[in-house]
Amino acid sequence: MENNSRQIPTEHMNTLPDPTSMKKARTCKGNDEGKAKRGKETTIEDLVAVRKEELKTYVDVKTKQIESYRDVKMALMEKKDPDKDPYCIANCIAKLKTIPDLSASEHLKMIEYLEGERVDREIFMTVEHDVVLEILKKVLGRQI
């Protein structure tokens, strides 16, 4: 009492697939080695690009932090005791007063110039008198 409907015919089990269809299957895949290398190279290039971007961002952030820190420290130094700061605006004005033939409007232009950047005050206070005259010429637009 065997049930013939459940038996698998053995004639199909012992046959091999057609060799031409196997070749087609292999050639359709392509060269696996080439694809893997290109994928790895692309991945490495992408990682390098991402890393460069991260480093650039890091440098930008650190530069801003340093500039901010410097600005805060300079402001604190000037607020704590402006008399101890050799480049304070009061010392610059005192040096300006020693220069003859400056009108009130020229004094004001120079004060506005020196209020801008601390570096300008440092330069103004440390250079020789002839260089100060050149700075005045540049800012005021006339020979002193």
C-alpha cells in the first residue's frame, strides 16, 4: 500500500545540470576579485576624505577656541588693572600728547585707530619716533 504520489521520481535526481548553463551562471557574476578591490579602494578613499574633513573641522574649532581664549585673557588683563598694561589706551593717549601739531580731530582719529586692535597699540607704543610719524601719516593722510 504505497502512496506513489509522495515519492520523488529518481530519474531527475541522478542527472547533472547542463554544463553550458553553468558557464553562463559563472560569467554573469563577473570577476569577484576586481569588484572587491574596487570596493575596498573606494571605501578607503571615502574614509580618508571623511578623516580629512574631521581634521579640518577640528583645526577650525581649536583655532576659534585659542582666539577666544586669547581675547578673554586680554580683556581680563585690561579690566583688572589698566595701569599695569603698557599698551592701554591711556598710555597711547599720553604718547600722542607728546607729538606737536596734532589738531583735536587728528587726536580723535588716532584714538579711534588705537582703540581697534591691541596689536596696533603695541606697535604704536614700541616703535621709534620716526615710525610713529609714519603711522600718523598713514592714519591721518598727511605728513606730520
